[in-house]
Amino acid sequence: MRTRISFRFRPWQAVLGLLLVAVLVWSSWEEPSLHDYAPPTEFLTLAAPTLQPGPAAKQLQARAAALPGVTACALRADKQLLTLAFNPEQLTAEEVCRRLALKPLPLAAPAPNARQCPVPAGYIVALERLRFALNLRRLFVIV
């Protein structure tokens, strides 16, 4: 005796299938940009009030560039500023300040009446990561 297996679509399965297809189309609509393949980068400007142009400035720049996670380092000895680009997954801003014994340049606070995005930045980053993970076009990009 043969058992016959029958599959019947239910309405919730059809809705779930359409939702899955819609999410895949949404995530694959645009070709992924190259910045999606790069590690995250943060910038930090440090004040070096006692820095003078010359060998001490070159030494400070070399020390900063040698830190793990630092991808770029620019020094303005005449303005006593050091700007770093670093990977926050390998190094934190506090750790940079501690290792170089410098203080970060104070940033001006945003105006309290200025309009700001109501969605937290972490949600936007998470949504972009999800979109990149589900993007089928990224499988055909050679980096």
C-alpha cells in the first residue's frame, strides 16, 4: 500500500513566503557598495599643547601610527593637533588617549533646539548590516 503525501498551502504559509521574497528583493535591490566590505573606522582629534615642530612631533606621529588598529595618522605640529583614524573593534578612543598621554579635543555640543534623527544610530547600523547580509548580489562581487 502506498502512502500519498499531500502538501496543502495554508494562507499563513503564502504570506510568509511572500514576506520572505519581499525581504530578499529589498535587500538585493541595490548593489552593495565597497564600504560594506571595509572595517568600521572612527576619527579622533587629540590636543598636544606642549608639542613643537621637529623630532618630537615625528616621534609622536610614529608612536601613534604604531598603535594596533590605527589606519591613518595626521599631525599638525603648528596647531598642536593629532588626528587619528582607527578601527574601534581593535582600539578604543580612551585607550588611544591613555597610551599617548593626550586629551581629546573638546567637541561643541549640538544646539538643543536643532532637529535630530529620532531613530538611534545603532538601529540604523543594524538594519544596514541585515540588508548587507541578505543581499544576494554581494555573492557575485569580487573585492
